[in-house]
Amino acid sequence: MKDRTTISELPQKAGEDVLLCGWVRQRRSSGAKLRFLQIRDGTGLVQVVVKKGNVEDDALEAAGHVPLESSVVIRGTVREDERQVGGVEITATSFHVLHAAVGEYPLGKKDHGTGFLMDNRHLWLRSSRPHAAMRLRAEIISACRDHLDDLGFVGVDAPIFNSAAAEGTATLFPVEYFGDKVYLSQTGQLHMEAAAQALGKVYCFGPTFRAEKSKTRRHLTEFWMLEPEMAFADLDEDMDVMESMIGHVVQRVLENCKTELETLGRDISKLETCVPPFPRISYDDALEELKGTDAEIPWGEDFGAPQEDAVSAKYDRPILVHRFPTKIKAFYMQRDPARPEVVLGCDMIAPEGYGEIIGGGERCPDIDYLLEQIEHEGLPQEAYEWYLDLRRYGACPSAGFGMGLERVVAWLGDLKHVREAAPFARTMARTYP
């Protein structure tokens, strides 16, 4: 089977004989002599025509009764046909069932509820929308890595097990670890700060875990996060990288994911406007825009979905909201020297009601302030001694950010819930399959 042709390659092989391996997605007959099969192989869909006289009689019989989602091997000739998906079809010269599916396929043509589909996510991934969403996700990952690599960033892997919190103790998942208690990583950022002092510009891309008891369409308990970190960088440079990366990702998706966006029903005109520069407004200015609306909040409160949606609704592209109050941000954030009550950080908020997709800013290089913050947060200093060493030996201005992959996939694919953006979503109520 190493000489097989993928469905995505078929348009370039019109008139040629090919070997195709895949799964039966649909099947219908026209009389006793003609069978039409829709085959998928992960790269696309193609119609295969199995006709009496072109194949052995037992192959014709098998094609008429093969259960859906059976695996098959087909030899045949590629024919141009503009009416078909991909503009081609295959006239079979041989048809062989590798494995006949057992019983009726659980995901039939009838409508299924979300709970049923998520319980059968291992099968649902084969359907058109999940298939398109996963290909979109893969393109976004590739685009992010390519952009950062081109900017001179070095990929560095962060650990999954950590000895202490980075984003607040209330959202930790404890794990028994050879008799000790450790925690699943909330972020790779602290370790990326260490890597940045060694390599200059770095990023990690991996799973992170938050034990927030949230059931909103924007939250998962396990999600993937891209986290670049830069030594000798400030907030403006940090926002520049956020902006350029998201701009690059959007253009890559528009170029390479036309089929996937169409399958998902995405209005691409709303993505075509997402070209840098993006608007940058302060937290204070954002509160002014919220005055008199249902989303109005007093100074000092953090944004929730109502505030993010109301502020971003005025723009046709992502916006950067900067300088949030110090008291609502992480202990390591650098305060604005001109206004210590706010930090030199920002959130990027996606348009169309998709909320925060990036959060970041400058990191505090002052060890005394970090010690105060660690004590104020009630954190065990001994667990952060390695992090404090970064201030003892080589402290410098630095900045970075974290991008939630599933939120970006949901936004670009116009998915209504981030669980659609993960291959196997993990929520408060779901760890299966």
C-alpha cells in the first residue's frame, strides 16, 4: 500500500490508474450493475463508481453491501468530473474490503444531541465539521510556529508537573507524585523566563490545565497555550509580536484553509479585515466606552465576557487592551512606573464575541517586589527560589504572552464552543473519551 494515492492528489492524476485506501462514508446503488461509494481517507472525499464488467462479480456484490465506515482498498482510473467533490471520480477496476464495520454505524444521518456527539467524539471526528476544525487547528499551529521561528524565537518545552502555582492557587490540579503533592501546569511562562535568559527569545507550545469551575463556551480544563517570552523587551514590543503573529495566522488560514472555512460556514469577509495594525486602548479608555451600557463596571474590576464583547463590538479586528489594574493581575507583572496601580500588560480580544485570545505583558525584574507579592498571595517562597534566582542573576526587562489555541481556532472557524476546537475536549463534566 506504500504506492497508494491520497484523495487530495487525485486532481493531478486524471487519466491515471491509482491505488486508493480509505473508509466508506456513503453508499448507494443504481440497479443491479452499478454502485456508487463515497470514500474518505483523511485528505478529502471522492466518489468511486463500481460497475459490473469492470470488476469481479464478488467485488460488485461486496460494494453493494459494505457497511459504512468499513476500510477498503480500491484500484481504478481517475476521471475528471466537475460535478463531483474535487472535480474527479474513480472508476474502479478492483474493490476489496479490508475490514467490514460491525453493525450499524452509531452516527447516522439523523440529528444527534451535543452530549451524544461528545460521548462519541472518537467517531464524530470523522464527520465534515470536526474534520475541518482539526485541519484548521493544525494550520494555525504551523503558522504560529513558522512566524516565531522566522522572528528568531527558539522552541523550548516547559514541564507539565510543577511544584507551585503561577496563575493563582484556586485553579490548580493537585497530583500525587511519589509521595509528594505537585500540580499540573497552569502555564509554561515562568520556565520560559528562565529559558529566555539563556536563549534570548523563546516559546513553548503545549497543554496547560486550569481547575476553574466554569461552564462557559470559552473555557476548557485542559487547553493548549503558545507562550513566547523575550529578554530585553517591553510592552510595546510584546504587543507588536502579538499583532504580527495573529495577522500572519489569519492570512495563512485565508490562503490555505479555504475548503475548511467553507465547510464550517465561516464568513471570510470578517477575517479579511483582520490586518494589522490593531487598535490599542487602555483599560481606562475601555471603561469609558462601557459607561452607560449593561457591561459597565467600576474601576478595578476585571473584564468578563460582557465587557470583552461590548468593547470589541465596536471594531472589525482584534483589539489590544492594556494597563489593567495591578490588583487583578498575576504577582509577576511589572507595574507602570508612572502609575503603580496598573501593570504593563495587555489582553488581545477577538472580534465577533470570541473574547480574550491572548494575555501578556512585562515581567517584574525587582526581586524585592516579587518577594512582597509572593507573601501577599500567601505562596510558599521556597517553591519560587529558582524563579527568584532569575532576578538575582541576570535580571533584565522582559516580556511575553500566552495565546489560547482553542480560542483562536474557535474564532477563526466561527465555532460556537471551544470544545469543538479540541480533538478530545476536557471540561468540568467530561474526561471521556
